[in-house]
Amino acid sequence: MSQPFDASKSLATLEQDNTVIAVIEMSQSKWLVAAVVPGVKRQPLKKLQADEEALLKLLYRWRTEAGQTGREIKRVVVAYEAGRDGFWLARWLRTRGVEAYVIHPASIAVSREHRRAKTDRLDTELLMRAFLGWLRGEKRHCSMAAVPAAEEEDARRPNRERENLVTERTRIANQMKAILARFGIRSFKPTLRKAAEKLDGLRTAEGTPLLENTRAELSRHLARLRVVREQIRAIEQKRLHKLAAAPAEENGPHVMVARHLRDRKAVARYAGLTGSPDESGKRRRERGLARAGNARVRRGMIQLAWCFIKFQKGSALAKWFDARTADGRGSTRKTMIVALARKLLIALWRLVTTGEVPEGVILRPAA
């Protein structure tokens, strides 16, 4: 597409008299497709099997019906909510001349009635209203997700798999600690490498060894924990190998770490470092971080912010932090370190994209 992409609104002028607009309500086995077809008074609504060929055939049929009324169709535009099917359908449609977009589900406003009617037909009407507003260039109707290439999507799988495995590792360790706590044992650490060897020597608070079934259950938990740790290690080693093997002459960052962000607000949203204010009438309160972005980036930036104020004391950002935490209260420092993490992330993004060095920061040559 020749037009630049803006998630909040369409930058292409909508000529509704020569554009077929369709939305899809997707489920595992059925797709409900609604459309606005120029020259056709009724708004077509068609239920299909989950079949991309049948969908394309239906879109072509509606385009033909519009042409029979004397309308010259220049665009066929389709949208659906992001979900289990991901982005493959959008990529498939785009290769066949159909403009396809993927809508962030959380960006569509819904009725707050306690018991509102919810059917696939009503969902398509809601999607159509939001999509039409987005196509007209009006903000806050909905927000689109950037459709990644298949290679980009595949490159993100190791990080997502690792995140799931880390969660599983924590779950197993916590479950083992809960089992041992019932016997008064609190000093055992399941994550230690010699945990299996120390298991047989454990004694309960009464001084007796662990019973047979409990010891067998803990052994199985340790076996699962060992497999999870091996898989995490394999992913990390494979990732480092791919990054090291990337061609030196290749322009731009590796696809595993590449991220195209539009502006500083998009950078902060990606890390989940934006606020969630709650303001209505006289009420003014801040509900903390939105936490809708990359949790690993958010945690890493907060840790980096603490190191930054320690090793870059003469920088403008460190002075900004010191001026706002002069009262010495721990709660103030805890709040402001998050704000510093957001500013630091944006400053690093500018350093990478434009070469602008943050004021007062001392850069040391790489070892």
C-alpha cells in the first residue's frame, strides 16, 4: 500500500461510492460477513464456513453486483478482530488485491449495560460502525494492528515461548513450595541445581522424613522443572546463535529485535509504561501503569532506570529524577522511577533512530 500506516485512523480518502466495505465476525468453524456495497440498498449479511476461498468469492460477487448498478469499484476493504486466527487471513487477502486490516478488540467501545444483547449479527454491526469511522479518518473509533510478515511473526515466537516457559517454571516452583509448607519445610529451594539430591534428606517439622507419595510427587515436579529449564536454555542459546550469525552487512537490526514504532507515544505503549488516568467530574486519580505492552521490556527498563541514576548522575534525566524525589520518601522514588523509565526508553529510541544523545549522558566505547 502506498499510503503510510496509522493505527488510529485511515490516511487514504474514503470514496464510499466506489468501495466495497466488509467486516468479518470469526469463530472456529463459521464466519459471518457483513458488507456495505455501493448501489445495493440492503446491507448483505452472509454466513460462511471458515474458508478463505469462499470469502474471496463472496467479495468478488459483491463487487460484481455493485458494478451491475453502474458503480466503478476501485477498492475492496475488509476488517476483522484480532484473535486466534492471527494475521494469516489479512496477508492472504492482501496478496489477492483486497485491503485487509486487523482491529484491536479492546479498542472498540461496547455498551455498558448490565445484560446487553450479544449476537454475531450485532457484533458485525458494531465492527462495521467502528471500521467506517476509521476509514473516514476519524480517530477513536477503533485501532488497527500492524500486520507483520510471516517471517517477522515467526521471529517473535522464541521470545513468546520463553515467556510461557518462565511462567511455567515459576508455577512449578511455587507448587512445590506449597506442598512442602504443609509439612513445615520452608528452606528448600526447588530451583537449585542440587535440589533433587537434597530431596531425600528433607525432614518435616516433626523430624520425620517425607512420606512416599509426597516424595514421589515432588520428584515428578523436579523432573518437569528440569525439562522446562533445559527448554529455556535451548531457546536462549538458539537466539544468541541467530543474532551472532546475522550478516554484518545487513542494513538495520535483526528481524528478531526489529520494531518499527511511529512516535514516542508508540514507544511508551509498546513497553506498557503509559498511565491509566481516571477522571470524571471532580474525581482525579491515577490507576497506575496500563501494563498492556511487553512485560519483559517494562521490567528491564525499570531495572535500567535504577542503574542509570547510579552511573549517569550528571545527566539531565538523573537530575530530573533527583529534583522530584528530594523529599526522600520511598513511595515517591518508586513512582518516579517508572516515569524515569518511560523517559529513558524514549531517549534511547531517539538515540538509536536519530543519533540524538541524551543530555549529559556519558557514552563509553564498547569493549
